[in-house]
Amino acid sequence: GQGDIDSLFGGPEPVVEERPRRGLEALFGGAVRYERLPMLEIVVDRLARLLTTSIRKFTADNAEVVIDRIRPVRVGAFLDTVTLPALIGVIRIEEWDGYCLATLDSKLIGSIVDILLGGRRNALQPIEGRPYTPIERTFVEKLVSVVTQDLSRAFEVVAPATFRLERFEITPGYALITKPTASAVTFRAEITMEGRGGTVDFLLPYAAIEPVRDLLSQEVLGRKQGGDSIWRNHLI
């Protein structure tokens, strides 16, 4: 019978099941898996409040900042979705020895230049293919310096971090701060200023936040104390 034949030749050929992907194969071979970081969500909420106050002071206008949810993405896919013309700020995180990106769209750049030059709310649209002028880049650099200061303040609840603008890029390929297949998280800040405004898209590679990933993954950061650190140091 068939049973005797199978036993004689070692049994039927075993069914080989596809093994699950693990480690780097799972990270780079399939879809981007989002690692939930509760403290990062708190940092982003704090950043929205800080930016609202700072941009109101910077523009002397009634500004409002709303940040969309955090999403997983690959670095290359993020750069492919950048709508030109835009300015991509390459920002260094000094204590963590890493980089992140802040991409300002053309609507926001036009609105900031218009406001700081005292123009009307006419929603300036940049001409396609025209490079940004030195005056426009100067205004945007000042705005990004405000953004980096607020990023540093927002991350204070987790760990000391100094965000500094290193350079601007207008070509997404030149803003590649790590491998295109590297995993990252992104979130968008919607900035409105009485009928005008735009967006800033942030990109944080997982490699950049690796030094504090354990802290970001905590539900409650118990080791940090609340209150004003200056007064606390005086009392000590």
C-alpha cells in the first residue's frame, strides 16, 4: 500500500511553510511597522502649543498650529512626496548625534514673506522654477530657528536635545540624511494665520531617536520632575 511505500522511502515530502520574517528582514522587507511611542505623542502635542505661541510672536498675527497624527514612513518615500518648490531644512540633533528634516511648503514661505514685509492677505504663489531669493531664505531661516527652539523645548520632557539648522536644500535627493529604506516617523504642522498659511512636514528617522527610544516608549516618564527647573535648583 501507499503507507508501506512512504515508509520505505522515508515518508511523503514534508510541506514547507513560509517562515515569518524577523529582525532586519522584517524591517526592510515588508511594510513599515509603526512602533508606538507614547511619549513622542506627548512631545508632538507640546510642540503644537509652543509653535502657536512662538509664531504669534514672530509674525504679530493671530496664528494657530495644529499637528496631524504621527505616521510611519520610509525616508525615501517621504522625500518622493515633497511638493516642489519647497525648502527642506536639514536639522542636526546635537546630543543624539542624528538628523531630522523640516520641509516648508511654498504656501507657508509666501505667507511668511508677505506678513513680514507688511503685505496684504493675498496668498502669494511662488513662480514655478524660480529659486528663492536671499530675502526669502533669510525670513525662512528665522522661522526655522523659531521651530528648532521649540523642538528643543518640546523634547525637554524626555531628554536634553538641541536642534540646530545645518542647511537648506531645494532638491529632495540632496536632503537624504540616511538610507532611503530606513524607517522613520513623520507628522505635519498646519499653520494658519487669518486666511493664509501653509504646512511644515517633519521627519524623524528611528536611528536619530535611538538614544532615547526607551524613554519615548514609556507610558509615563516617572523619572522626570514637574515644575520649573530654575526654581527647583534654587530650592535644592
